[in-house]
Amino acid sequence: MITLIASTLFVLIGSYLFRRFTNRVSPNIPYAGSDSLWDRLKVPVEYGIDPVGFLAKQREKLGDVFCVDLFLVKIVFFLGSDGNKVVLRAAEDQLSFWEGLRWLTGGLWDHSLDYLDWPDKSLKSVKLGFLKQDRIIAHGSDTVGLADEYFAKWSKQGDVPLFHSISYLVTAHLFVIMLGEDFYHKHGQELIPAMSQFERDLQHPLLRLLPGALWGWCSAGSRILKSDKRFDQLVRAEVADIYSNPDKHRGRTDYLYFTSQLNGLNYIPVYGNHVMSMIFGGHANAAMSIPWMFLHARRVPGAIELWREEVGLGHDAKKPFLDACFRETARLYTNVSMMRRTKSAVTVAGFDLAPGTMVACSPLASQRNSSVFEKPTSWKPERFLANGAYAEWFQKTEFVHFGLGQHACPGEKLARLLIFDSILKTWLEKYDVEVVGGLEEGTKGIDGVGAEAAWTEENFGTPAVRGKDVRVKITKRMPR
Ligand code: HEM
């Protein structure tokens, strides 16, 4: 009997593995690591350690289009400048942004994505809400004092974790901007850590195995469901109060007030998810840019002083050096992959793709390619200055900082406000930040910056630091 069960299992597993590793996403798309079964099995590990290096190596061997089988998901990559265009400019019925989001969230947000005309309405609302200058200025006023509150608190502690602290502060800004100061004061302490945990949990590998309906069976999934429910409950109550007591809320400038006035009570079932997805969309890139920028700039003589001069110029003034540092940091650290999913069988750039295929481009892979950028793996902000070789290169298809096409980032102005005019301004004008631990300068990371990027561990390819966080000591600057 035992022999029968064992041999049946052996045959079942064997045929599953045979099917799994011989079944192609498309007849003319090669697989990374297809030289041998061993190479194929190493793919998820190699991709996990250094996705950008891995993609570059495979591109040399296989060309611009190939499939990466990470076991829990297969992704067809379209690389290079053309790949960026193909994926990011694709029509929704070819490569769908929303289907990608459905896959990522295991169906958790399906009710919003299927609610009336909400996907279209939400895009309009976001654009109106974040592209107008008067709204950006209002968000600036709403968050005055917030960075100071946190820096003052940290300056009283011995030392603090750099990436974690800045991440918290960026989320706090997004809470105030999205939900208003009162909401932040009432619920921030509960919801900000829950939001960070939500982002980490969403990347848990087990969730890629389990259908969304079973997410509650594992701890990461059940935490996600709990946070989502709590967020929804509190946001619904807030919108209900906005409508029941209009005088109490009149004059509010936060995004929830704006979107609920714009779209009305009919959309009350979707506001919770919407605001949560905005915080999710806005947090990682903005938060991770700051520590990486700082870790590189502190090693360049005069760079921090130049930042200090530029943040003092005010919100409207151009900040060429800071901007160049911001771009250069993004060139090296953000957007490992941007995902879409096919809804039906489609042909994209001559390749036939089955329904449900995950497709991605990797702007970072082009941005670190020596045929595009000179000395691609060095942090050199001067390349983006007015007299630099790449002065005009921002938002070209070879360098995609804020996205392209219909899903390009609506939060660019807000990101600059938050990074330059709130966090860095407070930091540089009022505090000194000294690294006191966690760096291995000269040996680790780009240019020996001392830290390596945790590419695939969290934030979906917008890396925090790998391993232990960098420790910094924050002290109040003496008036000079
Ligand atoms: C340094 C900061 C930021 C960077 C580098 C960045 C980058 C990007 C990129 C590359 C995309 C396109 C994603 C894709 O096509 O798959 C995107 C989309 C998006 N970003 Fe940002 N972002 C930043 C900050 C923010 C902020 C602060 C917000 C908050 C409002 C925000 C909200 C969004 C939203 C809602 C989308 C999706 C737009 C859509 O669905 O059409 N981002 N961002």
C-alpha cells in the first residue's frame, strides 16, 4: 500500500514538474536559465540577490524579451528603452495595470476595481487632486511642523535606524495629506505601523501560492485582511461624518475630503481602499530615495552644504543640484520592475501571450546599462546638471523615474514637496545627522557607499537597506 501511494505521488509530482518546466508562456519567448534544469532552479535565488545584474546577464544571452520563472510567478520581461515603451504605453486591454493590481492584492481590492466606473473615476480624482499647484501648496501648509516633530523626538534618542525612521516620517506625511491632521492624530499611531506591515506582508511568498480567498489562513494574509478592514471602517466613518456635519469639515484640504466631495456618497464603499492604495503607491519610492541620496551625498565634499543652500531657496525655486541627486539616486535604485497582466490572449510586440501572463519592464536595467549611461554603476549627480551629459534625459524612455503613459505618477510634485521642502529642509536647516553604525564603507554597495540594496525583500523593487539598518545620531544644529 505504502509503495503504491509513494509511486503515485512520485508520478504526480514528476508529471507536475515536467509540465511546469516544459510549458512555455509563449512559443517564441526564451526562458532565463534554460541551459539546464540546475540553471533553471537557481533563477529565483539569483534574481532575489541581484535582479538588475541577473536581468542584464540574461539580456546579453537571450535578447530583450525573455521569461523569468520565479516558481511562484513567471514574468515576461520586455527590456531596454523599447521594452519600457511597450509595457508602459500599452493599452489597458493589452497589458492591464488594474489586472496587475488584482494579482498583487489577491482579489482584496476587487470590489473597488469592479465598483461602478471607479477605476476611471479614481484616475481623474488623483490627477485633479495632486497635479494642481494650489493643492500642492495646501498640502505643504498641512504638513508644516511634522518633520520637526519627528526630528526633535529622534534627537532626544541615542541613535535611530535611518531607513526605518524616514519611512515612518514619509508615511506620516502621507496620512496628513490623504486624511487630514485630525485623522492622523486620532489614528496615526495605530494605522502607520499597520500600513508598513501591510506593505511587507503583501510581498510574502506564501500569498503567491494561496488564492486570495485563503489568505486568512496564513499570518501575513490575515494581518492584511485585518488592516484593510480597519482602514475601510475608519475611512467610511470619516466620510459619513463629513456628509453628516458639513460645517465641521468645511475648508479641509486633505485628499479624502477632496475626493469625497468630488465623487459623492455613492462611492463610499471604495474610499478606504483608494486612500490606502494611494499611501501604498506614494510611500516606498519617496521614502527610500532620501536615505540612499544622503548616504551617497555625505561622501561627496560640499554636497550636503549645497543641498542646505538649495532647500533654503523656497518651494518655487529651482534646486538643480538636489534635483540632480534625486534623479541619480532614482537612476540607480528605483523601479526594478513595473508590472502589468494580460486579461485575454494578446500579441505584444510580435509575441503571443496567454491570458493571465505577468509582464514587466525594468527601467532600472536600462538605467544601469553602459550603452545608455557612462559609468553606469557610479553615483554621479553632475551628469544631470545643466552642463552635464544627461541634462535633458529626465523622463526619456531610457530613464523612467516617474513612469510613462496613462499610469505615469501623479504624485511627482507632491514627492518633491515632501522630500525637498518638508523633510530635507527641516533636516538640513535644523539638525545634523551623523552615521554611527551599520555601514561597511569601501566594501559594500555602489561606489563602496557601505550598504547594499534589499532588492526583492520588500517594497516591490524599491529597495531599503539589506540586513541591519544604518544607525544615525541626530543633533540639533547650533545657530551659526
Ligand atoms: C520619489 C517619489 C515617487 C516616485 C519615484 C514614483 C514613481 C512612480 C512610477 C514609476 C509610477 C508608474 C507605475 C507603473 O506604471 O506601473 C507611479 C505611479 C503612481 N504613483 Fe508614484 N512615485 C513617487 C511618489 C508618489 C507619491 C508621493 C504619490 C502620492 C500621491 C504617488 C502616487 C502614485 C500613484 C497613485 C500611481 C499610480 C497611477 C495610476 O494608477 O495611473 N507616487 N509612481
